[in-house]
Amino acid sequence: MTKSIAVAGKGGTGKTTVSGLLIRTLADYDKVPILALDADPNSNLNEVLGIKVENTVGGLREEFKENASKMAKGIYKDQLVEMNVQEALVENKKYDLLVMGRGEGPGCYCAANTLFRRYIDILQENYSYVVMDNEAGMEHLSRRTTEDIDHLLIVSDPSPRGILTAARIRGLAIDLKLHVKNIFLIVNRVEGKLDSRLKEHIKKQGLDLLAVLNYDEDIFEMDLASKSVFGLPASAKSVKKSEAILRALKII
């Protein structure tokens, strides 16, 4: 059975870096094959992983919608969608990356969306683990790009307002009746220990705190040099925390 992890949070909380760290740790522990899904139109998961991306599902979907009537006869539309998604899939030794890309333009995308979702769901069955870097609004989750999520990890900065935003994201997941087994909070970029008042605030919001990630100079240096998470030393605080998160989820 495929195990799935979706990471969400407002922009600037470091959720893409967290997603990349989880993918790196799964690869380090040989929990393969892994599908990395970049479902945030404003995200840069490929950069965190050190991968060049040429095609996105969003771009291919636009072409499919515009050219559906001109497509060669004798080829079924679902076959064309499969070919398109395979074209967008960037393959690596232990993990593959699929970038969902931009949102929808004007007009109806119902037929195209149905075909693309169907194949992406089928595609995920070929992987042991799926890690999905999602936007705060959870557009792709709400539209059932993935039918079932084992763990939804909401990343927040260490501020009362950030925690409120995380609580709203949790509420959105519940209101949308998403098939999510577990929802956890990760507080990122904490200096020292987490403030006791913030801990109380987290409890009041009904959030289940999974991990506290401290500021890591290695991550700063990684971003500054435009390097990937795979270049981080095994001793880095962020790498150790990623291992702790996956242990807490009973994945490694």
C-alpha cells in the first residue's frame, strides 16, 4: 500500500524545505520508490531537490484543453494524458518528481481535470511513498488529486498568528471532508525552546504538535548556495529532525 504525506502551510514557513527533507530521509533509509508531488503553484520543490523541470501538469493540461479537438484520430484521450504526464515526470534513482504547476485559466477544465486526476491516481500506485508539497488553500487536495492522505503535516512559524493560520488549514481539511487519517502541526524556525504560551495557544486551537524545528545554519547555507537537501551533512539538525518526524509517524 502506498503511504502518503501531504505538507501544507502558508508561504514562507519553510514547508517546501520540510517536504524536501522528508524525501531525502526516505531516500536515505531506502524507503523507495518515492513520488515527490509539487502541488504548490508558487513552490520550488525541484530547486530544494536539485532537479531541473521542463514540463508541468498544469502546462500540459492547458495544451490538452486547447488542442483536444485537433488531436490525432485513433489515439484515445486517456492515452494522450498518460503520455503527457509521463513527459512531465522527472525520474531519478530513488524518487521521481511531478510538478503540478499553475492553476486553471478561464473556461471549463472538467474533462481535462478528470482525465489527469485519474492517471495521476493510477501513477501513485507504482510508488511506496508519496510526499506532496501543497499550497495553504489545499487546492489539489480539495479537488481529489490524491484520494487518500495518511498524514497531513501543517507547517507554521512560531507566532500566534501563524498558529491560527495552521488551525484554519486544519479546519479547511475537515470542512472539505478530505480522506486524511492524521493531521499534525510542525512549528518551524524556532529560536531556542518553544515559548510555553505558544504551546498553550497550540492546545487551545486543537492542534496536535508533532515536531519543533529549530533554526538551522546548514539550511541557510544551502539556500544561499542554491544547493539541494541532498548536500546537507547527515549531522545537520534539520536532517536529524526529519528522521525524528518519520520515526514518530512510524515510517522509519
